[in-house]
Amino acid sequence: MSDDEKIPQQLNDKTQEALARKFDAEARKEIAVATKEEAWAALAKKQSERESLEHEKYIINYTEQVAIMRAMDKHYRKYQYRFPVSENSVAECLDTLNLWHRQDEAEIAAGTLDEVRPFEIVFYSPGGGVMPGMRLFDHIQWLRGEGHYVTTCAMGYAASMGGILLQAGDKREIGKNAFVLIHELSFGAAGDMGDMIDAVEMAEIIQKRVIDIFCSRAKETGRPGHLTPAKMKRKWQRKDWWLSSDECYKLGVVDEVR
């Protein structure tokens, strides 16, 4: 083959090699693109699976939380008062009762509730401060006036101010093995003679109010032998007067024994 004949053949070979390299590059590019797309698709799939799993976990956790919440007494508007009566314990109770009341008001305004719902307050308390207790007592009366049916209950024991607060409900209940303690007002006085006389007079006013709370509620039951001021003064003078659930019922201190 002459040199002139070899040139077209060389060009043809070079062209074929160039085309081969071009096709190879394009193939590699397509493979790279395909691999990248597959990688992105795989990543997207994993992300979707992760999101689905996280959503499933959220649903499970949410369901568990709802179940826990619905199992709690507060979900059923039942407040467990397991403390001495003090400024702090009364404030905590008031916050919860007010929250329930405002929730009901909001639902009534939204048309999702027809009327306010009932409350229950269960007392397991050694008693405590008279003034904080009277604050809670009056607030329960206010809630009753707003339409809430309030049940108060003594479980274990409701002593002193706890027994007074027991009288605040529309319906007063006591556990079969629970007790109520009634005793004269305890207080301390200091200062000069005038200060101590004023303190005693104030204590007598409060004590008369306590007697009226117990005896007026007892009288409402209409039971023979219900608690009267004379009987109360005689029984509690200078001593603690513990009442069993049966005695509470007979004296009209409660409406029902559970």
C-alpha cells in the first residue's frame, strides 16, 4: 500500500478511536449520572423511611401520652389534695380549678360544650392554715355559683381545716375507713394585753364561723341527731374529736360513705 493510500486509513482509524473515546466518555458520563441519580434516589428513600419511622414513633408517643393523660385524675376533673393547708397548696389547687373553669368557658363560647362540668376534690390532709383554707372554701362556693357541681371527699383523713374544706362541696363524701378531725381553733398571741385580747376576739369570730359551717351543712341533711353548735362545743372542748365515717354520716358531716 502506497503512502497516499495509508493516509485515509490512518484518518479512519483515528476517527474511530476518537469516536470510541467519545462514546466511552459519554457512557461513563451516563453511568455517573445514573449512579448519582440512584444515589439521590436511595438517599431520598432512606430519608422518607426515616421520616416515616419518626412519624410512627411520634404517633406512638402521642398515643401513649394521651392514654397517660386520660388515665390521670385531673383529666376527669378530680383534684387530689394531699397536702397540709397552706398558702402554696391552696394556690396550686386554685390554679387547677380556675384552669378547668376557663377551659369550660372557652368550650362553651366555641359551641363544643353545653354547660360547665363537675369537679371533685379529694382531701387527704392534716389541716393547716385557717385563712388560706377559708380562701379555698369561698372559691369553691364561687365555682358552685358558676354552675359547677363540686364533690368533696375525705380519703384517709381530713383533719382540722381539711374537715372544714370537706364541707364546701355540693356533695360531701368520705371513705369507709377514713376519719375527720374536729377541734377548737389553734392560734398564738403575742404583744401587749390589748394585742392579745384582739387576737382572742378574732379567734372567737373565726371559731363561730367554723361552727356555723359544720352545723348549717349538718342541718341540711335533716337527720335526727345531726351536729348542733351545743353538741359541737361540748365534744371538741379542749380535745381532739375524731369522727369515723359512720359517725360523720350520722352527724350530717358528710352526705355519703363510699
